[in-house]
Amino acid sequence: MQSPGLATLDPLKPDAARRWPGTGRSIQFVVMTRAVNSAKGAAGAAVVVAMWETVRGLGLVDPRDLPSTFAIVRAVADGLRGGELASAVAMTVGSWAPGLLLAAVAGAAGGVALALLPRLEIAIRPLLEFLRPIPSVALIPVALLVLGVGLQMQLFMIAFASIWPVLFSTKTGVEGVDPRFMETGRVLHLRPGARILRIVLPAALPAFATGLRTASAIALVVAITVEMLTGQGGIGSYIENVRLNGLVTEMWAAIFVTGVLGYLVNAVFMAIERALMPWGPEYRDR
Amino acid sequence: MADSTAVTKPILAVQNLSKSFTTGGPRILNGMTFHQKPGQFVAVVGPSGCGKTTLLRCIAALMQPDEGEVLHRGQHFDDPPSWLSVVFQDYNRSLFPWLSVRQNVAFGLRGVSARDPQIMAALSAVNLEHAADLYPWQLSGGMQQRCALARSIVVKPKLLLLDEPFASVDAQTRIDLQDMVMGICRSMQLSTLLVTHDIDEAVFMADKVVVLSTRPARVVEEIAIDLPHPRDQLVTKETPEFLRLRHHVYTLVRQQAQKLPRETQTER
Amino acid sequence: MTARSLTITPLAWQAGTIVALVAIWHWAAIFHPAVYLPPIQRVADGYIRLCHGELLFSALLPSLYRLLAGFVVAVVVGSVVGIAMGSLRGLDPWVRPTLEYLRFIPAVAILPAALLLLGPTDQMRIFVIAFGSVFPVLLAATDGARRVDPTLIDVARVSGLSTIERLWRVVLPAALPSVFSGVRVALSIALVMMVISELIAADDGLGFYILRNQRLFQTANVYAGVLMIGTIGLILTLTLLAVEKRVLAWHRGWRGLMEANRG
């Protein structure tokens, strides 16, 4: 082969000795394609940075409001290396995680109960349909009235906001369990409790995981909103404080770190989902 | 032959056409050459999987060949010329599901409303006036293909390409569609290129049959079909001449199919 | 059980739940008065006050304006960029990593930056609402455009359509079912971002209204505001579903046909 362009390396040659697992394409081809795509992605990001610097350079925006990307990167490094930013991130995660855990437990229990007890579902459906269109953040003032400012209120808001996706997808998951599985359980003389534990829950687990991933993003938004609004310690209040003190570079640094946090949270839950359902549609698409 | 080309310039000239899917990869079409005179009905047959659809896409200028060229009235085109139209193989994938029959037919006409008399004329040519306001999902397979046919003749093309247009309909519908297409093409004096794997259909409908080899495809033989018009499904198909031609084409195609290497046959 | 009792029993149960909840609330408000437990009558009064007069112009309408403006911007930008990304395959690897980063920034976090650059203005709030809700539309549109049947693109090319016409007349309608699913998600995010932007940086709108009443301990008004926000969400969702049902009527029939063919 004289010119090993990308196209000639490929496709699906029966004689190609080594393949990338699961694709049937040669390792060379997959590595090359990925390298080229990563380079393109980096170039795309570089264009965004260049645009940022251009806007700054041309003075379209007050340069004090738009610090140089280099300064922001340095502020990120300083802030994370034992700075206040690191502890703010830790505090946000520290309230986000238990809040989400509460939502996961309560949402899973509620979802299973609603799916298995149709009478209960019918009875409280009006309540659910009534609460559903109300954005949870609108209830922050109500929670402030009832619980006051503090960690307790923040945890409640995080859990309340993120319970819904867990609840509804668990319910859908349980309702979607193949009735033949249940019949198998009865034939094997499993008691109802064992049937739920050993058949319903494992079968509904992928749906639960998908709901939990949606919930994790919502929980983060609510955690930060509550922090901004009440001054509860965390990224939200940190961003507001540095902005009010005119520390613009620190503000931008914190925002980009928040983005990374959001990205990582999603990546972690995506990995959990993949582990739970390697065949699932999320695995194929993204 | 020089005198005849001077009188009638071919509407379509395929010259030494070669094409492969990937640059440097195995060829699908290999040095293919044939001509089509204006008003002629040409059928292209060949063993299944020999690259007929690739050929049609090259002819329609939806794809550019690697080597050789496709000339329409002596000219090269980078995009499909306006006087060419195509009926695609999968009728249920070539109609726009969000447009009614009438709107589907009007799709290629610029600045013409879906209520224009041209649309109704095209629809009545395919006996579909009664379904003008239905949507594709409400039509049977044969009706969908008639709608696609109406859409391609409404633009008054000079050259009509048909890619296995009757492949996925039942036998009776297929026969009706063959008669309908032949009638339309003759009355509009269309040059028609039909790609098919059905030998009966090719011999019955065409003035010339081009037989392709197995992959990489080239032209094995061009056979003139001098059966008289109008052709009839019963009468024509019982004439000794039809049977002789059918036998000849069939033998050629079968020879090609047997040449297929074993592994290529089992691949699909 | 007869069919009749099957349809009536759930309604009875549901009516029973609602009546019980209202009764408990009412009873609790009378016998255990607390700041967070105003009588239902006063919540209803507050709700009605939001629908007319001064509060209509200082709370309801500003919120609606910001919500709709941000939502429309998100839908238009998301559809246009998404369809471009989905149909021009080469574009995707250049843009995708940046988008994948941007879409996971919790939209609240960019609010202070928007406040800094745009000030406490409606443009700022519209920007934040649009930023939060654009990504579901964008990703759904990309996905939809990528799945357009190649035969339809061939038909468009043979019909002599230019690239722009092709995107408008073929790719957009074909991607519309997918776009709509993104738009539904976007609407709920837009509502959340509207509330957040008004809680944190506004001096009118429903978010500001509930926060101010909370500080004044006017609890009934807080509940009334929350109910009003829920009402807006409900009405917009129902409107969207009605539009979708009309615009995508072809899609339900078509999908049914494709499934019947497969089965």
C-alpha cells in the first residue's frame, strides 16, 4: 500500500489482524480517527479562546470585565491549590452529595411503590400532577420560610428538586419489567418481598440510573442557586462574593471550575449507567 | 456508426466509467461504456449486488466517477441537470412523509402552487387524482410508487432514471406499473433508463438491454430489443422473439452470477 | 368489577385526595396557625391579585416576556446550529468538545458573569434563560438532522434544491419530531432559569415577587406566586403539546406505518 490515507487503512478488512474491540475496525484506523478528531476539537476550543481574546483586544467589552484567558487559568490554579476556591467546591459537593443521596433513596422507594401499588398511584396522581409543573427553585422562598437559612434547608431543596426524575424513571422502569420475569418468580416460589428484591429492582436499575443522572445535574443547579441566594458556603456564594468585591478574574475562574464540576458529575453518572446497562441507548449514542 | 451519431447525439453517454467506494479501494464499476439515444428506453440488468445503484447515482450526477465520464447531451454535470429526474428504489423512503401527495408532486416545481393544474395532470397520468390530499402513510405501496412517478414526470424531464422502481410491490401491481410507465414514457417521448434485476421486465419494456458483469461491473453485452409496440403483457411475452431474447439475456446474467467467487456470495 | 366502576373509582379516589388535602390544610391553618400555613382563602386572593391590576404589570408580564423571549431564542438558535451541525458532518468534531463542556456548566453559574457584562437588564435575564435551555434543542436537532434518510437528500438534489433550500425544506421537517422532544425539555429548563434569574437579580417579575413577600412574611402571596409559576408552566406545556400534535400529525401516522411494516 503506497499511500496509507485514512480511507485505505479501514474498512473492515477480513485480513486485518488486530481490531479495536467491538468495532471490527483496525486499531490503526480507530487511533488515527480519534487523534484527528481530538486535534479538530482542540482547534475548535482554540478558536473560542482566540475570539475571547479578540473581543478583549478590540475593547468591545470593558477589559476589566473580561480578563485574559491566561490570567483566568492562573487564577484557577491558584484557587485550587489550597485556595478558597477549592474549599468552596468541597462545600458544594458536600451538600450536593447527601442531598442527591436522599433523593435517590426516597425517589427509588417512591417509584417502586407507585408502580407496584396502582391504587396509591391513582390516589396521589392529582398531587403529583399538581407539583410537576412547578419549578422546584420557586419553592426556595417557601423553604426559607419553613426551615430558615442553613444546611438543612439546602439539603431539603436539593433532595426535593432532584427526587422527581428519580421517582418518575424508577416508576417507568418498574412498570416496564417484563411480566414473564414476574411469572418466573412465582413459578420459583419466591415470596413477594424476594420478588421485588431479586427481580423488580435489578430490572428497573438502568432506568433508575438514567433518572439519577438527570437528578445529579438538577441537584447541582439547586445547590449553587441556594448558595447564591442565602450566602450558604459553597461555589455559589463564592462566585457572588468575588463578583461583589470586584475580583473579576477569580469570578471567571470559579465559573469555569463549576463547568468542569458539572462535566465530571455527568461523566461519573454516565459511567455508572454504562456499567449497569452496557446495551443501553446512552452507551451507543454519546 | 459515425453517420448515426451525427444525426442523433446520444442523450446519455457513459464512457469508460470507473468507481470505487474508498479511494484506492476495490472497484465497483470498472471501465463501463454505453450510449443511449433520445427517446430510447434502456434497461440495465446484472447479477444482484453488481453495482447497479452506484451506476445510477453516477448517471444522475449524485456521485462523480473516479475515472471516465458521464455526458448528458455531450455535457458534463456536477449536479443533477434540471431535465433529469429519478424514481428511487424505496418508495417509502423517497416520499416526504410530511407533505401530502399533491405537495410531494409539486416539490420539484419552483414557484408553482400545489393547486396548479400541472399537478393534477401528472396525478391523473398515474391514476392518483382521488388521492391528491392524502399523506404517504395513507397510501399502499403501489400508490406511493405512482406518486413518486408523478413527481418525476411533472417536471417534464428529458431523461428519466428508474432505480428498481417495482422491486418492493406485489406481482399484480408490478405488472400494472410496468404498463403505466411504458405508456407514459412513450406518450411523453421520454428517454428512460431502467435499472432492474428482473430480466422479463427488462426485455418486455426496453428498446435496448445492457447486461452488466459481476463486481467490478462492466458492460458484457448490449442487446437491441426490436419487439413491436404497443407491447402487451400476454401477447408480447408469448412471441418467439421475446422468448429468444429472454433466453439470451438470462443465459448471460446466469453466467455472470456463477462467476461470483464463493466468499462474495456468502458475504451478505 | 364492571367497566363502569373501573372508570369511576379512580376519579372518586382522586377527588377524595384533593378534598382531604384541602381539608387538612384548612383545619391546620385554623387550629395551628403558623407563618408558613396561611388560610387557603388568602392564597386564592393573592393568586387572583396577580392576574390583574398593578401586579399583572409588575410581576406576571415581565416574567412571561423574559421566559418567552429566552425560550424562543433558545429554540431558534438551537434548531439552526443543530441542523447545521447534523447536516454538515465535517463540522461536528470541531465544535462538539466545546459544546460538551459548555452544556454542563450549571446555567446559574454564568448568571454573575452575565450580570457583570450586561448589568441587571432584561437582556441579561433573556441571555441566561436562553443559555440554559439552548442545549437540549441543539443536541436534539443535531441528532434529528443526522438521521434524515439519505434518499430524501437525493430527491432534493435531483429536484435542484440549493443547500439552504434543502436544509429548510427537507432536513428541518424531517428533524422536527426530534427537535420537538428537545423543545419540551428546554421549556422546563427555561422556566427554572426564569425563576432563578428573578430570584437573584431582578426588581420585578414573579421570582422577585415571591422573594419579597417571603421577606415580608406575606406567606399567602408566596404560595400564590408559586402557583402562578406552576400555572404558566402548565399552560405553556399544554400549548406546546397542542402545537406539536398539529405540526407532527404526519409523523404519528408515518411512524405507525413503519412499525407495522417491521412487525
